[in-house]
Amino acid sequence: MADEKALMEELERLRAENENLKSKRKSGGEIYFKVSAKGALSVYGLGRFPVTLYKEQWERLFAKLDELKKFIKDHESQLRTR
């Protein structure tokens, strides 16, 4: 009886934790970073999968930041939001 009660409590706790994680993912959740096993930088929280690039790739992208912002502004009508 006690084991069954403990199992039911644990099941409810896990369900609540699962719902909490699902709601964070759907609402955009927090953006966070990790270093991958191969030494790349992964950005989590932007979508279903992480965005993973190596250091040099991030640096090349950052160097084009102003150009990227202008491109987004120039193509605003063609771009969608989620």
C-alpha cells in the first residue's frame, strides 16, 4: 500500500514536471548555451533543435550582424514570425 502510494505521488510529480517543461518549450523558454562534445557552441531555446556552430562560424556570423539586421528589415514582408 505504501509503495503504491509513493509510486502514485512520484507519477504525479513527474507529470507536473513534464507539463512544466512542455509549457516552457512552447512559450519560447529560456535561451541557454552549451559546448558540444565536439567543441562547438550550441544555442538552445530558439526552436525544437539547438543551433550549433563552431567558434569561427559564430565569429563570421557576428561580423555580418549589421548586414543581417538590414536584410531582415528589407525583407520584413516576406518573413514570418512564430
